[in-house]
Amino acid sequence: MTDLPHDQVRTLLAVVDEGTFDAAAAALHVTPSAVSQRIKTLEQRTGRVLLTRTKPVRATESGQVVVRFARQLAALAQDAGAELGLEGSGTPARVPIAVNADSLATWFLPALNRVPQDPPVSFELRREDEGHTPALLRDGRVMAAVTSSAEPVAGCTARPLGLARYLPVASPEFAGRHLSGGPLADLLPQAPVIVFDRRDELQDRFVRSLTGGDSGAGPMRHYVPTSEGFRDAVSAGLGWGLVPEPQASPLLRAGRLVDLAPDRRVDVPLHWQQWKLDVPALARVTEAVLAAAAEALHRPGGDAAPSGRAGQQPPQL
């Protein structure tokens, strides 16, 4: 990688981050033709196609290797400039992170608030299901991720964060209308349900664990792809759903939700994966995230506090 011109490498990263050649040109303060020429020269130098010319532009498998190198190079250059006291080194170090919606809505932002800001650190958060965040690590779009995978992505380390706990809840009116007059295992599979998106299998898995059958939640589904919207849809009585404990608890105390199965909780393991890279800014973020998770998430085999939405890793029921 040392024989790759840094201006071309940085240009590739700008195109991937900004999504188009024109936007990258504006960010780099050069012309779009200059961006195009740098990418073409870099592809000729490597002998590989590095970008797919789609909208947004995406890195190919070979391009992902260069993107990871470019992001590491940018982080190391910023840290070196700060240590040397060079002019312009006060520019915040940028740490791109992938995080699932429920963690983002509950414990993750307070974690970032703990990160020391001397020298300054800026965050670029990408919201993605925790079962899919490893892909963002692999292609170099983020330096760290909250993920359900304990298996480290190549070039990364993985550490357990704790268990995100979910409660099966519904509004009192909904429970009275749809879930009374019979066993929950018989009624819940037929009741309207709130689902985060089409990749969210948490409600289906809960129903299968309850009934012991192969069928999941009912066919009447409302898709609500935000953590706060999901909670509000359940509270409004559109359907039942598994809501993160920190979001559900205040509504349970206020009588706006009822716990459908007090003896059943869904715990989803979360992990922190990050690049194996000696970058002080990333180290400070990791320290803050691990500390906050230790306070906010449940421990395997024990208790602690609450957390956010998950989906693809088999939950512990």
C-alpha cells in the first residue's frame, strides 16, 4: 500500500463517503474531472476496478481494501499532526461507527457523551441492524460497530458488551381486545404485531418460543422502522411488540403498557467490534462505550440495567 499515492487514496475515500464524484469534488475543493482522473489513475495503478459507478457510488471488493487503508491513513495522519502540534491539527478526529437503532435510542448516545473531547472527536453514526453491521466494518465504511456477532471481522477485535433486554408488551386496550379470553400461546399468533422492518425476526422468535411451533407472529403486521416509532406504535395500540426494557419500563409504571409475559424476557447479546488500529480517538471511544454498556446492559447469568433493539442473533428466552 505504501506505493499508492495518498491524494488518490484520499480521493477514493471521499467518493465513497460522499456518494458521488461531484460531492467528493466539492468536499476536496477540486473539479469533478480531477476526481475522475485520480480514480482512473488509481484503478490503472492497481489493475482493478475499485468503484461501481452507481448512485451512490460503492466500493468493489478491491476498493474496500483501499478504503480501509485510506481511513486508517487519515486517522493516523490526524493523530500524528495533533502530537506534533501542526497547524490545522485541531480538526476533530472523525470516528465512523455503526450502531443499531435501539442502542442508539437508549444507551449509546450517553456513552459517546463520555468521550473526552481534548483533543476533539467527531462521530459519524450509521444506523444499521446489529446483525448487519459487520458488513460496514468489512468494507471500511466504519471503524467500529455494535453488533450481534461475536466472531471478529478480519482485521478487527470483538468484545462482549452485554445483553439487550426486550419485554413483550401491548397497550391495556389492545390486550383487552385481542389477548383476553384464552391462553396467550393461542391468542398472540393471531394478534396484530409491530415489526421494526422485514429483517426483524424478534417477534416471530418469541411467538415460536411461546407456542413451541414453527409459525411466527400473525399476518397482520405494521412495519415501523424507528425505535421511538416502534415504542409509540405499541403504546398507541396498533399491535403488540418486543420493546427495549428502558423504553418499556416507564410506560409500564404509568399504566400505558402491560407486560404480556412477566416470566419471559428476550435477551440479545451485543458485542463491540473495532479495527485493530492504534488510534487514540478510537481507543477513547471504545473505553467510553465499554463503560456505558457495563452500566446499561444486562450481564449473562446475572442482572444489570437495560438496552436496545436487536434481531438476527438467536435471543436468549
